[in-house]
Amino acid sequence: MTYQRQHDHGTPAGDGKPVTLFIDGSEVTVPEGSSVMYAASRIDRPIPKLCATDMVDAWGSCRMCLVEIEGVRGTPSSCTTPVTEGMKVTTQNTRLERIRKGIMELYISDHPLDCLTCPTNGDCELQDMAGTVGLREVRYGMDGESHFAPETKAEADVSNPYFQYDPSKCIVCSRCVRACEEVQGTFALTISGRGFESRVSPGTAADDFFASDCVSCGACVQACPTATLVEKSVVEKGIPSRSVVTTCAYCGVGCSFRAEMQGDEVVRMVPWKDGGANEGHSCVKGRFAFGYATHKDRQTKPMIREKITDPWRKVSWDEAISFAAERLKAVQAKYGKGSIGGITSSRCTNEEVYVVQKMIRAAFGTNNVDTCARVCHSPTGYGLKTTFGTSAGTQNFKSVEKSDVILLIGANPTDAHPVFASRMKKRLREGAEIIVLDPRRIDLVKSPHIKAAHHIQLRPGTNVAVMNALAHVIVTEGLVDEDFVRERCDVKEFARWVSFVAEERNSPEALAEIIGAPAEDIRKAARLFASGGNGAIYYGLGVTEHSQGSTMVMAMANLAMATGNIGREGVGVNPLRGQNNVQGSCDMGSFPHEFPGYRHVGDDVVRNLFETDWGVPLLSEPGLRIPNMFSAAIDGSFRGMFVQGEDIAQSDPNTQHVEEALKSLDCLIVQDLFLNETAAFAHVFLPGTSFLEKDGTFTNAERRINRVRPAMQEKSGLSEWEAVCRLATAMGYPMSYSGSHEIMVEIARLTPSFAGVSHARLDAGEQLQWPVNEAFPNGSPVMHVDGFVRGKGLFMVTEYVPTTERSTRMYPLILTTGRILSQYNVGAQTRRTENNRWHGEDILEIHPFDAEERGIADGDMVSLASRMGATTLRAEVSERMPQGVVYTTFHHPLTGANVITTDNSDWATNCPEYKVTAVQVTRSNRPSGWQDEHEEARRKNYRIEIEAAE
Amino acid sequence: MNSDELIRMANQIADFFKPYGHDDAVAGIAQHIRDFWDPRMRAGIADTLRKNADGLTDLAREGVEKAIAS
């Protein structure tokens, strides 16, 4: 589409009953609570404005939007005047023209007249308004005191890597400050000074944008009507000439963006206001960290090699596919069909994932297919399917706007799901309460205008004990929603659960020492959640990545059912998914025991459906899960693997075990953008496509199926699904589609929850959240409204079983791992952007007491050692941590945080126990043995043969 | 497959189902193993049972026996 600025109604719409009014004689009906400005914008009577934008509430400072209203004295501002029934508004006449022109003259008298060389020339609201009001002269002249004269002009702040702040172009409309407060909720910006000295300030006078609390979400840049806050890419390249609406490839929020382009180059990514997941907001990753797609490290040619110590040889697609297929077939001929398998990626589209699992089941003839959700949210799938009947979160993101009490467990949304965190913070500022269960003092415990009602700073590994204690209070203090349970749940299993949690050993007092938090806090938190109105549970990997991850998910479901917090807006059990398409990759049949739509491979009816459609017999036994694949590789029964867009050598636990497994393979095929850590052990490299080149869909954490549209051509010359189809065909099972839309047709044909989904519907602008089928033709923003998918909600008994990973004298601290705002997972994408300036290395956070006891000062290099291995990294002394617990991220391969983590895993799903590892921390001045070996291996295993000159 | 690993996994499954009482727990363990373990894992635990299953809890052993018998 040709570039056009996104619509801006000036102020947000109201949400009341319809109100009809007349604007310049035209009738218009809008929701009560809307402004006159909003109503006028709906009928193509846009009213001039400067300080108004529908991103934030009306402000009424610029006075450009004055109108006349019949029966009202003066000229009220249309942005702050709410509509009333029968109101008659005049937006344009001589009087209004004169007033607006006068105001505009004042603005322009202190604005540089350098439009032709200004970065936003042609995309500037001030410029537009000057044209709209017919400004032809500035009677005051341009020679008075100003902010743009060379002798008084302040230097532009270019400290932020992605945008700049030029105060000489500022009209002090406060849109940026309000966006930071109302949309992002960070409160990093303010207007400092008074009168002529007023200017936007990111903190104190000593702060620049980079040093400030600014989180670079881009809301201020988006809100700015001039070139004051503008993307550096626009300064460099100019304004875009076309745009493509697509979906972000980072976290599970799945924000919609407009890729704003010049030719095949992205100028900027701007959050799409009509995207249901983000409604026009963004974070530093989605908004700015897209440069990896064209990074010099990107590999765009297929490559092969006989041995992993050989240099890579660039070859044609045909040669690479043939080489891969022959190797896999040779492995199967020698070791059996089940000796190979593959892993799908949560960073790939539904269509791409679907064809990989189909290739493995139909062309490889095995169910050895798994996905990276194994190591993050597989317990969510197990736990919610068991209790509710479906493997998905219950709400849409917007639901949080109706929540009264939020129970946040093991998640750090301000860092890992920032756009949803902004929604949550907005609701908290409106008065909702939050209870945080986390060993670490995250920002949602206390930050500007946010203060948690309770922070249960539990010991890592005691989640289930906390949930049982909360449930004990709810049951024994008569706080159960008896009507809900009687009507909606299996009452026999409820009775069993009640007698279990009511046991004294599950009381807060009995468990307080194990949990490490005061019993009274737990009691108060339970009472608040059960009786504070709409109670919503949000959770992350701090729930799932434990030996009792699945138990914990079921315990949360129990709590939601017992308090009647399921089946309407404002409540629910909501996993915050780590990657953009975790939900989708699971939906698409990536688990070794399930076909698409979460149906067991042993179900004859379902299997026959796929056998008939695919024309090939399929196995009825489950295949290997990722950790099982590694063990089987070391044992010698698993010899070949296809890895789609996943860096298991960096992301999976106990790196040395993973590396041993990968070295054991006869054929490892990696499909990726980069030669990642896993590729060091690969024999075939198939170049992948970035999200900017993909055509398909992602499904986010709220089950929203979003279109991913290509903004540019595939740099490798082939889409990922086409490469997979070619490999399947070379393996003897022909697979082909005319386009990704045809893959979705097949998905819809075979997957009941996707029956009504098509690219055509999504391209027509429909917002679809599965299930989309005959029962729910327009999708299901909230699930389990009139009943659970499984029929009656099932309470499960959730005995607390301590992890076997415990601190000892040798390893007295507990390590827990997580993410930081600027980086994403293994960092393959974000490390190849300017985001590295915020977080260029993994840091170990350690409590001051633990640090002092070890003689560790802030910034020291320390050795972090567990039973599994050791690594060296920098320490940060931090009171965010409780005593006895340390924290780090896993974004940097040179740190290798997973050298430390263990093989322990969830009992039901084998999801690794990343969150609990007993460690010791000591001062160190050299890399660990693993780091030395890893560095050497990198030198050897990443060599690429130099191509002969033509 | 590594027998220590399989024993640990089976014991963990048994720990979850233990509160359900003996018969339900054995059935639950067996069903879980049938639903989620690849045949070579089941063969591995069967082999472990024959050779040396000292590390298996009694409940896990019964569940495993039921799983591999069906």
C-alpha cells in the first residue's frame, strides 16, 4: 500500500451508548464519552489540531481545535468537549479561521522554517496544519527570541540509538509526555521549566535519553507531531513510500506493525493501531530492533559439509536438499525409521510449522517431532488441557481492563511482554490491585504509580506450596464461589481437592518456612484474590520451568475455578507466552503425541482423518520429546535431526549434555537466519527467512491469529515451507502448495479449532481468536464462557513435591534465569541490533549480603558454578534479589548460562527446571574451561569455504 | 535410554499421582507413560525393571508394570 499516515481521530472513542449529533449539518452517531473532535473525524470533517492524538486523553492546550456549538457561548475546544444528543457543531467559519490562523502564527514564530531539509518534511502535523489554516505570513517576524536561532538553539539529543530529540522543533504540546505516562506507563518524560523555558526532559538536567528511565518503546516518537522526536532512520533515509501491515516476530504478545518501506528497505516499524493485540503500542524490540534481518551475519545460501570440523561449502538448493535427504535416508536404512526426527520453531509461521510436522510424520514416518515450547510452556498445555479441556489461555489481552485483582506469578511483563505490561499498568493506575509471586523484586512490585498489594517473595521451587496455601485459606475461610463450582465443575473431584487443600499441612502457617514468606501475607493475598472482584491470573516461565511446572498450572486453574474467576472478561488463567508463535506452533501439531488441534496420535478416528488426507499411514505411538531426543542421541538410537529456527545448543539446559548429543548425530540440518550455536554441529544449513520475508500467520498468547505479510523478497530465494516441501519430496513423500494460503486451507480442513480460519478473512480485516468454527464463527476472545471445553472443570490434587535440586554447602545459592527488556531469548536477533548497547553481556544479579560474604563488588567478574558446569560473567550487586538467590539472563552465547542449568524437568512434560539450580559464586579473573573450549570450537566449526572467483 | 533418567521420570510421575490413592495412582501413572513415552523409552524402562529397578518407588514400579503390560 502507498504510504499514508495512520488515521488519528484526535481523541479516543468513548464506550457509552450511541449519541447522535450534527456536525456542519451532517448527522453522526458515536459512543457516549466521545469528543466532538472524534465525532467530526468519523464523517470526514477533521478539525485542525496539534496537541490532540487518539493515543492519549484530550489535553486542550493548543486551542487549534476550537469550534462553535449552538447554544454554547464562546469557542470551546472540540477535543475536550464531549458529545451530547442533538448537539449542533460548526467546525469552520470566518471567526474560527481567524482564531486558528492567529494561533498558528504564534507557533510558527518560534519554529524553524527549514521544512525542505527537515526530516519529517511531508509527514509533519505542524506543516499540515499551517497549510490547513492557510497561514501565509507571521506578523511577529522570526527575529525575536527563539529556540531555533543558532546562538540559542540547544543541541539535539542523539544519545538514543534509534531516535533523536531536537528541542528546536518542539511546540511543547506534551503529546510525548502524555504518551509516556498514559500509553507506556513509564513516566520517564516531563516538561521542565516554565513559560519560554519549557522543554521536554527525560529526567534530570544531567540525563540524556539514553541515560534516563526511557525504555525506548517509541510511543513518544509516534505521538510527536513535528520532527522533535523522530526515528534516526527517517532522518537518514527520509519518509517511507509504502507500507505493509504485518506481525512482530518477538514475544507472545504478537503486536501488529506497519513495516514502512522505501523499496525493499525498512525505514521504520510503526505499531498498527488496528492490531487487536497492541492497539497501536510497541516496545523497543518490535519497534526498533529489526536490523538483524539485514545484518552481515545473515546466511542466505544453502551450505553442506561432510563433517562438522570441515568448512561449510555453499551449494545450490537442489544440492543441499539432495545431500540432506540422502543422509537422512541412509540413517534410517541403518538404524530404523525412528532414528530421525525434528524440532519446529515458535518463531516460524503456523504454515511453516505445519509443514515441518507433516514432513516428519508423513515423509520421515515417525512422530519424533517436538517444538521449543517443550522448554517453556509445555506444562501450560498439559495443565490447562487437563483442567479446562484446552491447551490455551482463557482471555484476550483487553480483558485485563476489567480486572480488579491481578495475581502475577513467575512473570516479568515489563521486560518480557512490555506491551501487555503497559495495559496492565494502566489498569493498576485506575485502581486494580496486584499480587506478585516472584523471588525477584520486579518492576511491578514497585515503580512509578505502581505498588503491589502483596509481594510474596517465595523461594524458587515452592510455587505449588504457595498455591496450596492460598487455596487452603480460600477453602477454610469460606471464600469459595460455591454456585460456580456446583454449576460448572466436577463436584466429586472438587470435594477431593477441598479435603486435600484443607489439611493443616497446607495452611500458610505450616508452609511459611518452606515458602520463605510470612503466613499472614499469604492469607491476606488469598482473601484479596477471592473477594476483590474480578480476579485474573497471569503467569510466565517462573511457573512452568520447574519440576512441578504442570502441577503448578493445574493449581492455578484450581484457584480460578474455586473463586469463579473463569468465563467472562476480567478474569481467567493467562499464560504470557515467550515467543511470538508458541501458541501456534503447539496448535499446529508440534508435540510428539499430538496431531494439529491437540488430538492424540493414538486416537484412531483422528489418525485416519490425517492418513486419508495425507495419503500415507501414520504411527499411533508418541515420539520422542526434545530431552528424550538428546538422550537417545547419546545412546545411539537417534541419529538425524531437522531443526527449524531454534538454537538448542544455547537455549536448552545442561549445554554440555546437549553438545554431546548433537555431536553424536550423523545428520543435523539447521534451518535458520544465522550460523547459530547449534549450527556448529550441523551438516546441512538451509537459509531461513526473517519475519519481514514471511507470508503466513502467527498465533499469539491470546489465540489471536495474525497475518504475517512479506515486506520484502526472500533473501535466500525460497520460503521456508518450500524448502521443507522439497526435502519431504526428496525423502520420497511429495509435498507442494501453491502458496501459504493453501497450507492454511489444509490446516482449517483438518483442525476443528481453525475450521473457519483463512487468509482471506484475515486480509479482510477480521480479528480471529481460535476456536473459529461453526460454534464460534467469529472466534472466541474469552473461552469457557458457558461451560468448559472438557465439559465440567476438573480440580486436580496438587501435592507439593520439593525439587531434588537443593542448595548445599558446596552450592549454597539458587540460580534462577530470565529475560531482560532489550534482549530476546538467545539473542540471535537482538544481539545483532543496537539493543546491545543496553545489555551487551549477561550479568549476574546478587544480593548485597551474598556479595559481601564473597568479597564481590559491583562490576566484578565472578565464576558461577553448579554441579553441571561453570561460566564466568560480571556481577551486579542488587537488592532486587532476595538473599540466597542469584539471577542471570541467557542472551549471550559467550556466557553460556545453560552450562550451569541441570537436566531436571517437569514430571509431566519434561520442560526443564531452568528456574532452580544450586550454585556457588566466587570472584574470578578468567573464563571457565567451557568458555575456553567453546571459543576454540567456534573458530573451528564456523568456517566457510571461500568461493572461487568467477 | 539411560535407566537412571527413566527411573527418575517414572518416580516423578508417581509422586504426582500418589495422592489419588493406590488404584487410581497406578492407573494414572500407566496412562501417562502410555500417552507420552516413546516406545523405546517404554522398552527402556521395561528392561530396567528386568535388570535392576532399585531406584523405582513401589508405586512407580506398579504403574510402569501396568503401562508395559498393556
